[in-house]
Amino acid sequence: MINKTLAELASGLDSGEFSSVELTQAYLDRIQAEDSKYNAFITVTATEALAQAKAADARRSAGKAGPLTGIPLAHKDIFCTAGVKTSCGSKMLDNFIAPYDATVTHNLAEAGMVSLGKTNLDEFAMGSSTESSYYGPSHNPWDLTRVPGGSSGGSAVAVAARLAPAATGTDTGGSIRQPASFCGITGIKPTYGRVSRWGMIAYGSSLDQGGPMTQTALDAAMMLNAMAGFDAKDSTSVNKEVPDYTLRLNEPLKGLRIGLPKEYFGAGLNPDIAACIQSAVKQFESMGATVKEISLPRTDLAIPAYYIIAPAEASTNLSRYDGVRYGHRCDSPVDLFDLYTRSRGEGFGDEVKRRIMIGTYALSAGYYDAYYRKAQQLRRLIKNDFEAALQEVDVIMGPTTPAPAWVVGEKAKDPVSVYLEDIYTISANLAGLPGMSIPCGFVDGMPVGLQVIGNYFDESLLLNIGHQFQQSTDWHTKSAV
Amino acid sequence: MEWEVVIGLEVHVQLATKTKIFSGAATKFGAAPNTQACAIDLGMPGVLPVFNGDALHKAVAFGLAIDAEIGKRSVFDRKNYFYPDLPKGYQITQMDHPIVGMGHVDINLDDGTVKRVNVTRAHLEEDAGKSLHEEFEGMTGVDLNRAGTPLLEVVSEPELSNAKEAVAYLKKIHSIITYLEISDGNMAEGSMRCDANVSIRRPGDPVLGTRCEIKNVNSFRFVEKAINYEILRHIEILEDGGKIVQETRLYDAEKDETRSMRSKEVANDYRYFPEPDLLPVIIDHDFIEQIAATMPELPDAKSARFITQYGLSDYDANVLAANKTLAQYFEDVVATSQDAKLSSNWVMGDLSALLNKNNLETAQSPISAQDLGTLILRIKDNTISGRMAKTVFEGMWDGEGAPDDIIAAKGLKQVTDNSAIEKIVDDVIAANPEQVAEYRSGKDKLFGFFVGQAMKLSRGQASPGQVNDILKQKLQGE
């Protein structure tokens, strides 16, 4: 049961093979038995989950079930959940219980999905390994000494270790795609504005986007159907009709124009990963796609631009955590300044402090033009490069990451080397484009992801490509457990 | 030494929207602390602002009223600083692309001239909450009801030359916002607050002197006093060879002085940058036209109309038109009385005096415009004298009823019957032979005595005009 995809679980529930309560209990048992070695979950909500499962079974008997009704999932602990702790991986919010639901969790609950709990992440989503979490790192099911990627690492682990059939993630610079790649699952970051950010704790507001993390592209399509859509509570969400993402999955890929940016295959890319990508591309060629080399000349500038813009936004997004209204407050503050400095000093971890300082510096008078404004100009140019490239090709393919998952602690002393790992993913966030990572091979026993970047609101095409690839390959069926 | 004063004003106008500028919480004044603050106002994790279209509508109306450029694309920015009553750690405001660009207002000076004051800009922003220091011993309370209340900050050019001009400017802004009904303009409740930037320089000096900003002055009278205090302070310092320190000061109304605000930070770096949670506001021509079509007659236009339509003086027209309800009241009085001059005299004279004395707004007047108009009619048709009218007016103020009822109840009908008055006059002459002789021998001043006697005899009811005429005639008669 626990190796089934969402689609398979849906038919199992439909045929009465098992109930939602049985299914939910099976996952809860598994979490209880196994999660101590993965540390995928920060909070497990067994009682609530079983109640939701019971309601889902009742809904099914009443003939009102949708395709996702009764299927369990896990939420990245960045999505606010009414009545359940939302920590964002930080000591700062270790005591925080939101009085409201994020639109994403609300929509998935409306669809009848059962929430098993909240998954681990890098503190405030700042990181690529979950190592910055206040709750300790999560461990990669393919090799427990290695990181699962991040920031949505707990969600990726939960799916890869079969602690949940699917999970939500968020992606500011690759935080869905990179852990999906490291853990051998499918993850899609939709177009900026496609999924509401309401109730999703902000890191870099102009970059953050929620999305599904699943075993297959079909599952991602099913989940995105429930997650996507305009939300009046998020001014940056786009009022555009949501297609049924499962409808185009089976379209043939004949004539698909694939672009391979030469900058994504240069120095710095692990040659074995390059080989995996090349063979995946060959697979698409055999399915009738055409391939051409393209150029994204400002790829090198994406990291510096991102590491100005995201920290700048983060530095002010995180100002609200001041110990005044909720969250961590230091003991016996002597005055206001003491309250602020000690509450924030104690509540935030090193990586968060580092980014707050970078962002504060970049926005300061006298530096704004040299850093923030310049980074925004770069962002515009990077966007232009992508728009030009997507005139010539339908999708851009390449590796999701330059190397497979590293060993926990290996990069602890060199944060910049971690930043450089984001090189292939952050451009899609800067440009606002949708990007997907699907499993396409292994290097030294660790999974490798193929990244597919498409045009704005072309999620259907990305999922179609993912599904077709998964119809003719079996990388996505490999299980770590 | 001669000094030139330069004043610029920043006026914060609280827009009268039902809900806050970025949330659905109510904006009503005076609610129990923190009962009108939702998750957005509290700056909870993951919440997002949504711009209130009504605030936009009201800001554009103001822009049109001061003949300003409307920003076709305006952008919200974050102004970052830490304070307990600023829940997000930043205020959402507008920096480089305000909703209202350069405009102007005309102010009426005491010497009867009109001065044009340029308005640099007006931008939308959210208000902060309130820190309550008094009620909590050793602690500070935070009330976030006001957090997120929409404000329009109106910034003038430094073109005002004295405190009186500053007040005239403020009154004109107040008049415009209440005409447009975009704000209740209630200064006591903080719906309109003013920061004044004051500096002085030698006449002809092209460089502005160092300025001081006086924060949050909440009445016209205090603005005038605070500015005058500040001007004298500057003059004293400079004439003693000192230097002005650029700083923010607070006006203490009780001591009538300004004081340097205690502030630990030397200079705040607000780290402004575009608010990523909100899209730029794009306004098209049709939207502006739509608002333009619903604009009411504004004070300047109304004043001009009062001059031409009713033949009022510039001064009277300006005073009446400055207040929308007073202007409407006046026009309602005229509609009944059919006499603009008498109506303006009564409205600006007796009525305004009593309203001011009792601290009442025009809308709270116990005397309806129609009743006042009727009273004026009764003067015009000689039913009562001007003096009787004062008695009737007082009766109306005290709630004794409609003017005709009071006239009847108090028996105030004026005696206009010539033969009756002649008889009274005859009686007065007969009763005062000595005075009559003196008068006739040239002591003209005694005429008043006879009028008084006649009015007394008629118990005040004889028409004073007729008494005059008949007395003159009879005293000269022989």
C-alpha cells in the first residue's frame, strides 16, 4: 500500500480495497516506526489525520469524493495550519499556532486530502539541505549520511521514504526541485502567481511559490489541480483559468522543441550527472522531440542577483518576528532594545541571521543602487534571456543540480559553496517561470534529477513531458526503502 | 534684524474608508483596544496585504480637487523600522511613485488676496498602531486598532511665509477633504494631523535655513502657536550667534512650547524598497474620468458662485463656502428667506456665534435652516422688529418651537397700526411737557428719550421705524 502513487491510491479507495482510515493509519504507523532515522516530520497530527480520514470515508460513501479525497499527504511546515504548530523550522516560531489556514492547505483539505503532519525544512526556507532547521537535519533515504536537499527536504524525504504518498513544498530558489532531485522524486515549481502565497510564510516574496512533491508527474498534476488558482487574498496571484493538468499528460511529444543551454553543461557540472541528462535527452529525441543548443548568457549572474534580492526581501519579511506579539520572546527584557536584540538573537539561527544582514546591507542608503537596484536590473536581463530562448524552443532542459546530495555537515563551514549549488534552479525563480525536476538516473547510488523549465503557465506541458518520460523509463519507480 | 520665514506642511489625512487600507478590519474610532485588528494588521506570519480600492478612489478624488497630476502607475514601498506599534517592522507607503503628483491649492489671506500654494505630492500609506504608556505601570501596551488605517499624506512645497498662512492652508485642505467626504476631518480624533517644517533665513538668501519639524499638531490654533513659538526660537538662537540643529520637535500645548523629541537613533535608514506583496497600481483615463464626473462643487467654486449668485462680499462668501454644511445651511436659509444679505448676516453672526460658544458643528444646530429663514421672513414682512427677532432667535435656540409659534406665544407681534402708534406718541408727548419744550428749543439728543418712552409704553411692540417717523412729525408739528 505504501508504495502506491496518488493515482493508484485513488483507485484503491474507489474500489474499496482500503479505506482512508486504514490508509492513513498505515502511514502514521510507518512514520512512527521509521521517522526517527529520517527526521522528516516536525509535527505529526495523528488524531486530526484520523478524524479527517474518517470524514473522507464518509464523503466517499456519500458519493461526494473527488480524485484526492481520503489520500494522506504531508505539508511543509511553512504553510500555516489552523490549530497546528507552524514553526517554519525556527526556534522563533516553535510556539506559534496560526489561527488561519494557508490557501494551499485549505484547498487540499477541501479536496479531501488528509494531513499527516508538518515536515522539516531549512529555517525560514533558507538553505538547500535542511541543515539550518532548528529541529535538526533530515536524512536522505538513499543514504542516511547525506542531506535530502532543501529547503523542502522534509517533504522530499517523506515521499521518498514512503512516509507520505505526496507532500507540499515551496520553492524560492530551487527548494522543491533540488530536494526532489536529491531524493529521486518528482517536484514542480509552478509559474509565480499560479499558487496562492496566502498563509505561506514569506522568505523572498517575489520568488516564493508553492508546489507539489510526488512520486510521479501524474500525481503532481492531480495535486496541482487542487493547489492552483486565483486567490483574492494574494495580490500577486494571477487571475487565470486553471486547466485540468491531467488532461494533456498523454499527448505525444513529437515535434517538441527542447533547448539545452550550453551554460548548464560547463565546468562545475558533475560529468556523471551530465551523462544522465544526455541520456534522458536522447530518450526524448527517440520520442520525436528535437534538440538544440541555446544560450542563457547571464546564468553566472543569477546567483549574485538572487543572493541580493532574496535576502533583501527576507530581511524585511522577518522584521515582524520581534518578540512583541507572538513567537519567541527572551526572558525578562530590560527595555525595548533588549527585547528586540535578545529575542531575535536567540530565536534565529546563523543562516537566517546571515541573510538578514546581507539583505539589510543591500537595502541600506548608499548601497541600494549598487546592490538591490543592480540585482533587479540583472533579474530583468535574465528574464529577457529566458523569454528570448523560449521563442525558439518549447522547453529548456538541463540538470537540476550540479552534483548529487552531499554529506551532512560537509559544507557547514562554507555557506557560499552551498549557494553555488543553486545555479541551475534559481533562474526560474528570478524569471517567474515554471520548473520541474524528475528522476533520470543515479550517480554513486544517489538520485539525479532532470530539470525542465517551460514558458509562463505552461505547467501542463511540463507535466506532459514528465509523464511521457515516466511512461518510458522507470527511474521514478526506484524506491529508497 | 529682518527674517524671512519658510514653512512647509505635511498633512496626514485619514481616509474615511469602512475597512483598512490592506485588510478587511473595521476602521471605526474608539473601539476597545485590539478589537479591530485582524491577522494582517497584527503582522502574523504568511499574511498578505490587499489594497482597498476605496482608498484609491478617495486619493484620486483629492488629486483631482487640487488639480494635480494623477500617478498613472503608482508603487507601494516598504519603509523599514522597528517599533512595537508597527507590527510588520515596516510601514507600507509610497516613495518614488505617489498616487498624486504636483498640484496646488489657493488660500485666502487676511488682506483679501489669494495665494497659490503648490502641493508637491500626496501618497497613500498605512497608519501605525498606538503605544500606551500611561495605563501600564512599568510596561507598554500596544493597541493595533489604528494599524492599517488608510492615510493620505499631503506634502506642500515650502511656500508658506507665516503661521497664519499655514493655518489658512490647513483650513483649505480641511475644507477640500470634507467637501469630498474622503475624510471626516476630525482633528481631535486624529483624522487630520499636521507636521510643520519651519526654517528662517535672511530676506533674499537663496539657501533655505536649517529646518525643524514639529510633529503631530492636532488643531488649527496649536499649529499657529507652535509655528510662532518655533519662529521666535529660531530668531533668538540665530541673533545670539547660535546655530539651528535639524531635529524633530514636539509641541506641548499646555506649556505653549516646542521640545526636542527624545530620540536615540541619530539618523534612521528606512531602507525603502518596492513592496513585493503588492502590484503597482495602474490607473487608466476612464477611472479618472469616472471619479471626475462625481466630484462635488468645491469650496473655491462655491465661493465664486455665492459672490455672483447672491451678491455676497468676498469675505462672506469665503467664510460660508469654507464649510460644506455651513454653506448648505446658508443656501437653505436663503431658499426660505429669499434674502441673501440678511441670511448671511444671521448665519455668520448670531448663529455662528452661538454655535462656537456652545462648541457645536453646523449640523448640530438646534435651529433648522428653514426656521431661521422663516424668522428672516417675519422681519422682512414687518411682523416683528429686529430686536424682537433676537428674542425669537433665542427662543428657537432654546427649543421653544417654530418662529411663528414663539411670536404668538410671547405676543411679540409688532404694532404697525398708525393710529395706535399715534396715540402712544401723543401720550408720551402729553406726559413729558418739559422734555418736549427742551427738544423743541434745540436739544436734539432727547429724541432717543422719546423713542424709548414710546417703545416702553407699547411694551416693545410698536414698530420702531413707525415710532421714529411719527415722533419726528409730531415733535416738529407745532
